[in-house]
Amino acid sequence: MSQSPAPLPFIEGLRDASSLRLPGSGHAWLDTARRENLEAFVAAGLPDTRAEAWKYTALRALGQRRFALGDAGAAKHAVDPHALVLPGVDGPRLVFVNGVFRADLSRLDALPVGLTLQPLSQVLEQDPEALRFALSRHYRETSDVFARLNAALSGDGVVLRVAAGARIGKPVQLCFVGAPAQSELAWHARNVIELGEGSELNLVEHHLSTTQNKHLGTLVSDIAVHDGAQLQHVLLQNTADDSTLIRRSSLHLGAKSHATLYALELGGALARHDLHAELRGNEARFDTRGVFVLRGRQHVDTQLSIRHQALNTASESIWRGVADERARGVFRGAIVVAQGADGSDASLSNKNLLLSTLAEIDTKPELEIYADEVKAAHGATVGQLDERAMFYLRSRGLPYTEARALLTAAFCRAVFASLPNETLRDYFSDAVIARLP
Amino acid sequence: MTIENDSPAVLRDNVEVAAALGRRYEAGFVTDIETDSLPPGLSEDIVRKLSALKGEPEWMTEWRLKAYRHWLTMPTPHWAKLNIAPIDFQAISYYASPKNRPKSLDEVDPKLLEAYDKLGVPLHERAKLAGVAVDAVFDSVSVGTTFRKELAEVGVIFCSMSEAIREYPELVQKYLGSVVPTGDNYFAALNSAVFSDGSFVFIPKGVRCPMELSTYFRINAGHTGQFERTLIIAEDGAYVSYLEGCTAPMRDENQLHAAVVELVALEKAQIKYSTVQNWYPGDEEGRGGIYNFVTKRGDCRGDDSKISWTQVETGSAITWKYPSCVLRGDRSVGEFYSVALTHHRQQADTGTKMIHIGKGTKSKIVSKGISAGRSSNSYRGLVKVEKGAEGARNYTQCDSLLIGKKCGAHTFPYMEVKNPTAIVEHEATTSKISDDQLFYCRSRGIGEEDAVSMIVDGFCKQVFRELPMEFAVEAKKLLEISLEGAVG
């Protein structure tokens, strides 16, 4: 814990946070939860790299910065609606600009039967009681410091429910847009997502910016996938290269449910994602596919942890990383098989390409196994492009940079091969290529 | 009642008896020998007394005090996946030595010799047959080193650390603490302050040590800790293979063992360090046993040098041990082969660190963890490739075998790569002995326990292959004994 005599500018910036009026203020339980979380965050401060969860991601520089509490002009920033369009994604859409819901950019008419989709700010003003359990949570882990801050200051986000048995055909798009403002600001968004028994949902989470900005965004998502439900979650993180984005997603999977996550991390000066999945019901399955492609001084940290705690559960994780220039890619993939979770089948593969002498990759696949009827394996590599493949392409007349881009794109492409939405798959591929030197 | 088990020769003699009484920790006898020991407690005063008792020069006392003062400022580490009751450092006696200090091996107390005989450590004529030079450390002091004359003829120095401090102060001053500095970590700092003895090996330029060197550590007295310090230096082009074995009596209390081993390999030198660790592991309920906190590090200082660690860890209630290689010289090689077995309530958190600094450095890690009973067994490793380590290469393989439903097997590998020409690979698997394998063996008339030990033996083969032959036989037997009662 940092215990510097003078408070950090980051903490100093929160001085007036307790008097902030947020959606839902006035409900005693919510006020209490927000106050307690704020006090806990301020008391603990920002963890240093001695904390295992932050070993490879230093928060020292962030601590020296002061962010404005929210954006008063968030409702007015001009955002080009075309920038929000993703090919192959044409369903309902919810848009947040600097953490604030924007009805004018969203598409909430004609929601399919069985889908409830509302901004959190609305729900908090109308009937916050239904979210009491989710919003009065306390976070105690060092890895969750920003979740505390989020719990204290978030007033908007997504509340999404799929009724039991409903199959939502068109993908639902959630956009988190960073827009320039008077000063560097911090926004906090909170998602509560629930898939009823036997339901199906395609979710697309998109982080982007209209222009360069240095904001800090935090996003906490709770996703419950009930028995037999199926979730496909596509995550495209392409936020401003100077911004900071810290996310925590937690998934609970019921019996025979199946969730698949496709993540593409491209933007951010500092982007962190803590992704926790608990396989709580028998035969639940969770698959993740992820890629990061970094350049400049980007620092992207993905902390994946999957907990098998029921019979015959399965998980398969395939992650690829590319770091160029002075970028640093961090990956932790922890698999826990709890006592009694017999029949668990877990595998994790993390391969990384290091393209520059100043870039760095830190990876840590972990296995914690407390049951014996299990199959668990992980593999991780850090290396460079195959020289022979490079030679082959160059001998056929491809310039060095092009050959390198082609092979790097191929390295990443394999991860998204199973993404059913073909148009989106191609878009991802192009987005990767566009990021390569 | 106990039986000796540790050398193949003795093993063979006692196979029948061992089979009859096999389910016991066989090195758990106490030898009734008068000991001189310091009163329990730790303070600057104790450190000074210890140093004075050993007749050390001023610089050594100061070195210890510096470490002690640093240790006082350090917090106890909690990062390992170990559940350790707080250790009362004031309740431990930091020095115990047999009262009749021998002048030469011939004067060694016969009871002591008997104790080593029971352990199967060849201190006397048997040593000649075994062809292994032995330094035996009993509680806090070295009680005898064999084959010194033969080794001296080729220029090899093999003696106890206390002697080295007296006889070769310039070598000790030059190398002691140069690989593991006094303030390196909590237990290394403690060791630097209070280490009592250990082995010192110096292989001069171009010499290939003509025989295997070996140290045998034994904790005998109660309420004592053992803090040994080993320093091995291989000059340019030298080669040495070194074996280490450990045992302790069965006691209800937890005893502390905090050792430091430093290896220095200069240009083209090779050091092979093998350990069979069989400290008392505690009983079925986890009462007693040794707390084993060891810092082992090898420094490949010269180009083309090589350090290889092989360990078989079956004992200790708690194992906290990470034999590491600092690959400083260009094209230097580090290897780590490990079998760690935990049973009952044993806890092990062990692994290695490979720090690639020089160009074209290579490292290989093969770790096999076996957990049974209610034990917890973790591999924790770091492979770090620094910016300048052009073309560095690492391959890591970690396999865990689970026997039973209440044990845990964990893998925590860290990879930090800063050079784009490096290739680092890690693979890990966790599984149990499959029913198919067992069924196959049983259908051929092999009993369940034998089948399990066959399968475990196959699982560990990659590591056993790296051990010197005598040790490999011992290690295999040790695994069998440790696993008894694990199945069925």
C-alpha cells in the first residue's frame, strides 16, 4: 500500500466526490454503499507493484494525475454516428459518451421480445431496488481497487435482461465512447447483464474515441448466464491511444450454459481487463479467444481467471499477443479447479510475438488444481516470426514490412476463426492489420 | 524404531526389514550424543557469541552482524502458497555441536559414526568403496570430510565452511555473498547472520574433480535450527558434480532449516548439483516436521559455463526452495530438473528462476510434482530474458500428478521477455494416474501399490536420468516409501 505523506493527486481529485449527486442518490442503501466504497478506496490508495495483481502494471504515473469528476457536457459532445457502426452488427444499440447515456445516438426502438435493455441511470431513478444486490457489493481484493472506485462513482451503464427461453437474434451493441472535454476526466460505468434460463444473446462491447483524449474510464460488468443459456460476447477495445481504461468483468455460468468471449485489444495507453468467470453449474462451458496488438508506449494487461467449481465443466482459452516499439503486453491466465469439480477439462494457450528490442511481454499462465479427475493443461510462448516463413515471402518479392504484417495478421487471425459473424471476423482482421507497422 | 535407508548399499541389506516396517520415516532416530549449544534466542549478542565460538576473524563477525541488522528490517514473506504458523525465532537455538569435537575422522565419536552408518552415509572405509568424498554436517558443525588428501593432490579444496574461513579467507571473502547477497531475502539474511557450517568447494582452473563430492546434513538436537552455507567455485574449465542429502529425527515440534547455497561457474566451467531432500516431513496429521527455507543460486559468470540443478524433494513439512541460475556469461546454460513429492499434510512451493542476461544463453526446466493425501504442491518459476540476451532460449515443462481427492497441485510460471530474438516456451499439464494405466498393470498381476509406484517412476524418469546412479536408486526407493498408503 502506498502511504506517502502527501495524498496523491489522483486521491486529491476525489475530495469532493462524496457530495456528488449521481443517479439514484437519496436511496439510503445506495448512498451508504457508495460512501463506504469511496472511503475504502481513499483509505487504501493505489496499490504498488509489490501487490501481485499489479506486479507488471505500475499505477505510479496514474496516481500523479488528477481527473475531473465526470463530464457536465457529456450530453452535448458531437459524435459521428457512423463511427459507431460495426459491420455485421445491426441490432439494438446503447451508447455512452464519457460514461453518460446518449439517447440520441442509441437505437432502442423495436426491441425484440424477451429483451429488456435500459441505461442504468434510468433504472436508478425509477426502481433501483432490483439492483440492490449488485450495487451494494464490497470489493476486497487488491486487484479490485478500481471496482471500488466504480462502485462509489458510477451512475450509468447498461441493465440488460434476456427472458428465459428468449433467443435474441440480432447482436446487441454497447458503445463506450471517449470524447474530448474541458479537462482530463474520469468516467465510471456499471453493467448488469442477465441471461435467463435457456436464452441466447449476442453481445458486442465496443470501446472507442471520437478524437484523442486522456480520460480514465472504468467499467464493471456483472454477467449472469443462467442454466442452459448461451452467450456470445464480442469485445472490441479501440479506445484513444492516450486514454486509460480499466475494466472488470465477472461471469457466473449456470448448468449446461455456454459463454464464448472474443476480445480484441488495440487501443489505450493503459488498458487493463480483469476477467473472472465462475463455472457454477454442472457441464457449464466457457471459451475465450483474445488478441492484443500493441505499439508506441501502450500497456495492455489482461488478467483472466477461470474457476471450475462444478462437475464436468470445460474451458478453453486461446490468447495471442503482439508487442512492437516500446509497448508492453501483460497476460495472466489462471485456471482454478475447486475441490470436487471432477471431470473438469481446462486448457489455456498464450502465444506472443515480440517485435522490438524495447517492447516487453510478461505472461503468467497459472494452474491451481484441487480435484483429481481433471484434465488441465496450459502452454505459453514468447518468440518472433518464423524466419523461414519470412524468407519464403520475401523471396517471392514481398517487401519486409508487408511480409511481417502478413505473418503477424495470420498469427492473430487463427484466434477468431471460430467467430460465427463472418463480416465482423473480417473487420477484426483488417483492424489488426491496420495496427501493424 | 527406525531403519536406515539412504545409501543403496545399506538399502540392499535392509530391504526385508524395510519392507516390514516400511511405513515409517526411516531416518527418524535420535542419536544420544552430548551437544554443546547456545541458549535459544537471537540477538546481536548471540551472533557475536556464535562467531566467537567458531573462532572467526573480525570481518566475518561484521559480515554476520550486517546481515542480522538487515534481517531485522525485513518483513516475513507471504507470497508463497504455503500455510505457515508464525515462527518464533527466539525459541530456536542457533548453534548445536557434538561435544567432543574430533581432530580427524579417526577420532570421530563412534556414536556419530554409527548415526551416519544408519543413514548409509559412507564416512569411513565404506567411503573408499563408494568412491564419493563426503562432508558430514551434524547439527551445526561439520564432523568430518573424507578423501581430502586425494582431492588436494589435484588442487581441489573440499572442506567445511568454518575451515575455509580460517584457511582460505581470501577465497571466502571474494565469493561469499557474491551470488546471494546478505540482504537477498528474509531467510537468506537470517542464514547469513547465523550460519554455522556447510561445505566449501574450490575447483581450480582446468581441473575435472576426480570424484563426486557430497555433503550429508543431519539435524539431531531438539529445539535447534540448522543454517548451513555452501559455496562452490569452479574456475575456468573446471567440472564438479556435487550431491547433497538431508535427514532429521522425528519430533513433534517444527524445526527450522534455512540454508544458502551459492555456486560460481567461471568460463567454460560446469557445476552439477544434485539434492535428495528427505528431512522429516511430519506425521499424517501434520505434526512436526522440518520447515525448509532454502535459497540456492548459481551464477554462470563466465562464457560457455553451465550449472545444472537436480532435486528430489520428498521430505519437510514445508518446502520453500527455488534453485536458480543467473546466466550472465554468453552462451551459458542453466538446467533445473525437479521431482517434488508431497503426502499427508506436507506443503511444497518450489521451482526455479532462470535469468538470461548473456547472449545465446539457454535454459531448460523439467519439473514433476506429485501430490497425495492432503498435501499442497506448487511449482513457481520465473524465466526472465533481459534486453541484451540476444537469441536466448528457454524450454519449460511442468507436470503434476494428483493422487487422491484432497490434495492440490498448482503451477505459477512467470515469463518476462524483453528481447525480441528470444524464444521462451512453457508447457504444463495436470492429471491423475489414469484408471486405464492402473487397470492394465493390475490385469497383468501387478498389485495396486506396485502399479502406482511403477507409473510414478515413469512419470519422474526424465529427472531421475539426470541424477548420479547411486542417487537415482535412492530417489526411486524414497518415492516408493513416501507414497506408501497413498492409494487404496
